[in-house]
Amino acid sequence: MSRVALAFDVPDASLFAKSLGQSLKTRHAEGHPPPGHVELLNLMARALGHRNLQSLQAGARQKVPTPPLAPEDRPAPLALSDNARKALMQFDSRGRLIRWPNKFSVQKLAMWVLWTLFDGRRVYTEAQVNEVLKAANAFGDHVTLRRELINHKLLSRKPDCSEYRKLSQPRPDDEVRALLQAWRLQRRTRSQPRIEREDSPRKRQAALKAARPAG
């Protein structure tokens, strides 16, 4: 049997490990011997949500990676509309929303940015949604952001709020794509923290203070 390279994503490493571990515990409890090579591959595939190894391989073949574009072949940055520019200004260099926009059209664009922070393959609890949104804003109102993501049909939830899911969307229009492109670039090119030299006055003062005897 020839070896075939197989690449796959693990969306949630903790969930994958728990699922695989539970399968192994069940086999042991039922008196089965340790799994062989092929059976272990099937258990891994099931832990990833597939029926078996063949199903995982079929899914991987549909996601053949494309080679990176040469610089001259990369698409030019999309032009920002006035609303997209205003929406971008609502985010800091860390990618966090720093204020709730007044204008509805700008709010809607900002929601698209937050939508990208969720994984469409996951089911979230309300606490997990809150955790994402707390990290994504600097004005302390994750409740409004959660509600507006629902209102804009970017997230869905069960009536009892026990489960939240990212809703799949058609390809965003040029205005949204320009904003997302600029937002990602803004995060990548944010200024780096200043690094003090080892022999800086502050470093020397701190060293002297630490060496000074107490009392």
C-alpha cells in the first residue's frame, strides 16, 4: 500500500483529543485490543467529524492548496468607500472595536469584521461568544455586539441561548472585502513595542535598586 500525504485541520485540539480519548476508552472497556494502524486512522477521522478515513481523504482532496501568488500576480488592494473608511477608524491597531458607530451603515460593516473572528465549524455557548467579543472590543459592551451580530444575521442562536453558530454568507461585496483587507493589514503593520537596550538608564537604575540591601 503506497503512502499518500494527507493534510487536515484540527479546529479544536481539545475537542479532538477528548473525542479520540473517549473512543479509545470505550474500546478498552469493551475488551477490544489496542487499535491497529488502519483502525487508529479511522478513530482519528471520526474524532474530526468524518465517517471514516476514506471520508477524511475525500474531504482533503477537495481542499487542494493553491501555490502562493507571485507579487506581480497579487490583486491590488481594494479601494475603501467612505463608509468602509469610517468603519476602519472604529478599530485600533490591535483589531479591537474601540467604539460603537453611530451610523447604521458603518455598524453593519463593523459587524462583518467581528463575524470573521468566529469559526463556522464550531458550536459556541453564550459564554464562549462573550469571550470572543470581550477580546474584540475596547469599550466593554459585548452584549450589544452579540445582539447586533444576531440582528444582522451573522450569528444564529437557539431560543434558549444554549447554542450559537456562525452563519455562512454569500461572497461579501467589494465594500466589505476592502474593509476586511484593510483591517487585516492594519493589524499586521501595527507598531511593535519599544525594546529597551540592556544598558539603558532605566535598566541600570532597576539593577541598582534590586542590589541595594533592604532596611
